[in-house]
Amino acid sequence: MGFWDAVVIMFIVGAVIWLRAQKYRARGDGATPTIGAREPELEREVQDLRKRIAVLERIATDDRQGTDLKRQIEALRD
């Protein structure tokens, strides 16, 4: 086996390995194995953010509470 034969074989092996890696990344196998481990933590964070958004929506849409909020903010500034 000559030098160029070895270069061609290494190129073919590298291409096959690269193609397999692309296939696994497209399927989601092994690309980011730690995502599954963080999923419960992320779910809790999403739930907390949804609760905060609900509170902010309530503050923004309730006129009576909005007026009270303005007074409370002004009282804190004094």
C-alpha cells in the first residue's frame, strides 16, 4: 500500500465518521445528553415564570389595584 492509498483510505474513514456524527446529531442521539438531566429544573423555572406573568397580568389589568399600586409606590418613595 502506497502513500496515496493510505490518504484515500483515511479520507473515506473520516467521511464515514463525519456522516454518522451528522446522522446522530439530526436524530438527537448523543448531541446533548445533559439536556435530559436539566429538564426538571427547567420545567420548575418555566412554572415560576408563568406564575410571575400571571401576577403581572393581574396588576396590569386590574384598574383598582393599579391605583393602589401607584399609591404604594409613592408612599415608598417618601
